[in-house]
Amino acid sequence: MLILGIGYFLLGLILLYYGSDWFVLGSERIARHFNVSNFVIGATVMAIGTSLPEILTSAYASYMHAPGISIGNAIGSCICNIGLVLGVSAIISPIIVDKNLRKNIFVYLLFVIFTAVIGIDGFSWIDGVILLILFAIYLRWTVKNGNIEEINENNNKNNPSMVFSLVLLIIGLVGVLVGAELFVDGAKKIATALNVSDKIIGFTLVAFGTSVPELMVSLVAAKRNLGGMVLGNVVGSNIADIGGALALGSLFMYLPPENLQIAILTVMSFLLYLFAKYSKIGRWQGILFLIIYIIAIASLGMG
């Protein structure tokens, strides 16, 4: 069990490393091809792609009558995306936030606040339908109002073909999703072999596992100084987790309220907007997000 777990773990890391690199590279080239901002690509293509684990996990958990896992996975992943993914990415490379990005983050904050209000007494199928519709509206609005970047003609000529970029993106996404599955599965096997309790595994590996794609993709984007793509991936993924994962889960069965988790997410989202107003999410803001994430996980674990 231990040897098999280590094998899965290492193979998952390799797929995550190369898959995330190809996924970001393909996304960046597609953004250039369509003359749209890295934020738009991050908030749409990358966000939906990396949020597939959360969406599928929450929907399946609800279908199997495990509402706590369904809503916990969706909201917990949002907290992880801001605290861990954005926090670490900002520490690696500070993110400059322009006017259009601030506007998008404000819309995201309103979405989170709306979710908190309607979720005080839990989420019904009607709430799920509303969240799905708002998610679709957000995607349409983001693409329509995305910041158009000036593209140099010479750069366009030197870029690989659209087909090659799309293939690179798809292969990278598959690599990230499969790698994340192997990574988490391997970690679980290692933990089981070492007699680590299910509770510890649940509050660490399961909650963290579905956010591994966002983390790896954002870290690669941060290393390439693609701050807009990082921010777009985090904001878009959170909206996808709420408007996709949580919404679909509530369609199968009633989801109980998780007011503490949603309150933590609302506070972190407000801080994100507050920091974005000053045009930069720097290293100390990243450290603060990371600290809040660690405290949140500790408090939820003790609860």
C-alpha cells in the first residue's frame, strides 16, 4: 500500500507539473489569438477547467446523499483558492490590478454576499437554479467586457497555430486533472499506510485535493508573471465552485447551511476587493491570505 501510494503520488506530481505548464502556455496563446486579456481566459476557460473536480465531486456527493461533503467541498475550495492559491501566487509574483479587474472582483464580491444571504437557511433547488443562471450571466458579462489587450502584429505571426495551442491546452488540462487524482489518491494511500485518521485526511487532503489544479496552474502563471491570469483563475474558479458545484449539488438535494465557512469566504472576498482597490496584491497581502487560510482550516477542523 505504501509503495503504491508513493508511486501514485510521484506520478501525480509529474503530471501536475508538466500538465499545468502546458495548460497555461496553451491558454496564454489562445488569449493572444483572440486578442482578449489573460484575466478573461483565466476567469472562463481556465476557471471552468480547473473547477471540474469540485463540480463533479459536489454533484456526486449530493447525488449519493452526502450534503455535508457537497457544500463543504464547494465553499472550502473557494476559501482554499483565495487563501492558498492566490496567497502563494502573490508571494511568488505580486499582482497588478487594473480598473477592469477591480470591476470584475466587485461583481464577484456581490455574488458571494448574495450567496451568503440566500444560504443562511441552506440551499434548495430553487437557489441552485438561481446560482446557475447568475453563473452563466457572469461568464457572458466577463467575455463581453473583458479588457482587450494590444497585440503586436509580429508576435501574432510568430505564435504557433490556434490548433496547436488548443491541443496543448486540452492535453495540459487532462494532465492536471489526472495528476490531481493520482496525487490525492497516492497521498490517501500513504496516510492510510501510516495510520493517519480519516478526520485528518478529510480536513487536509480531500479539501485541498480538489483545489490542486487551481494551485498548480496559478503557480505556473505566477512564475510567468501572468498576474491577470492568476486572478482570473481564482475569481472565476470561486464563481464556478458556487454557481457550478454548489448549485448542481443543491439540485439533487437540500444542502444544509454552512454559515461559518461562508462567513470566512465573505471576509476573505471583501479583503480581496479591498486590496484590489489599491491596484496591487503584493507579498504581504499574500502572506495575510495564507495566514487567514491556515487559521480558517484550524478553526473548521476543531469545529
